[in-house]
Amino acid sequence: MIKRKKKTLELIKRLVPHSKTIYDLGRRNDLSDIMQLKGYKVFNNVGRNDFDYCQTEIVAISTANEEGITTAFQILEHLANPFAVLQAIQSKELLVTVPLKVWFSRAYWNKKDPEDCHFHEFEARQIGMLLQKTGWVVMDSGKWYIGRGFGLRPFLRLFWPSYIWLHCRRPKDFIGRYDGKTFEQYQQLINRLENEKVLLETKQLQALKNDEEPAKDQPQPGRPLPRL
């Protein structure tokens, strides 16, 4: 087991009681399976939704798990829009781990797998501000020093932290909090805009058809003018 995964499990054991249900953000993975074997009740995302574009499933699952905790282990760095994802989470608690930006290494990038690339690697103050902006209060945090392999950069990682974890809570009066009424109104707005779009397209097609069809009382090309 790699050091980061081992540290993550130790963190869960210390901060998350077995009475809490865990919504582990993202698809099912080996860490989710290990947590379940450790006695936790764990949920994951079912579909292959791109969280940058759609957070509907996040809202639905985390709302159902409002009294539990949402975990985002090595997720936010892969997103172009982590703000929307953090704001969409409805659980009262959040546990996050992300890689830290270091001066001696570029962001991780897997050319063979576009989903396995880091769009962000954070400074500690950046992830702190992002969580604050999305309504989370950081209760506790820490950094991990993890050096793997041989060479200069693994050696330097023994002295510069590679990852940061943050345990957060969200106050009940957070103004960005979603509710059922908001989503119902949003859906009504979407439906109305779709109906207006269809109506507009229908009118445009009808107008185009009218332009192509000359009126009966208009003279036709190649025909004699009607006598008055």
C-alpha cells in the first residue's frame, strides 16, 4: 500500500466515526473498498459525469448524506472548476486531500489518460481560500511529506510537503446553500427557456417558409399580369 493511501486511512480512522456515512466523491475505487472493509458505509458516484459541467449527482447524494461526511481524496486537482463542486456539496462535513505545488516539479500530467492530469496543484493558502469562498470552515489541517523512488525530486520531497489535508464544516446559515425550492425554480426556468427556444425556432422556420412561398395574389415569374 502506498504511503499516501496509508496516511489517508489513518486520517479517516482518526476523524470519522463509524456511525457516519461517507460519500466518497468520484467513482468506486480501491480506497472506497478498503473503507468499506474497515466497517464504514460508503457511497460513490454511479455515472461518468464530468463534475466541471454537471454537479447534479453530487447535490443529490450529498443531500441524502447531509448528516454524514463527504470525502474528496485527490479529486479537486483534476477539475478545471473545483469551486462549483465544493459549493454543490451538501454534507455538513468535508474531508479533502490535494497535492501541494512545489517549485522543483511541474504539475502531474499523464499524456495517455486525459482524466489522469492535474489542472491544479495548490499552495496551502490557495486551497484555504477556495474552501472559504465556497462556505467551508477549516477545523483542522495538516501536511504530508512523502518521498517515493530515487533521485533529486524524491529526495527534496522529504523536506517539502507533497500533500495537504483539510477537515471542514459548513455553517447552517451559509448563503450559497442549495435547497429544494431553488432547484425547482431553476428547473422551471430551464423548461421555460427550452419551450421559448422551440417556439422561436418554429416561428423562424415558418417565416422562412413564408418567404419561399410567394403569395397567391402576387404575380408569378413568367405569367401574364392579371387584368383589372
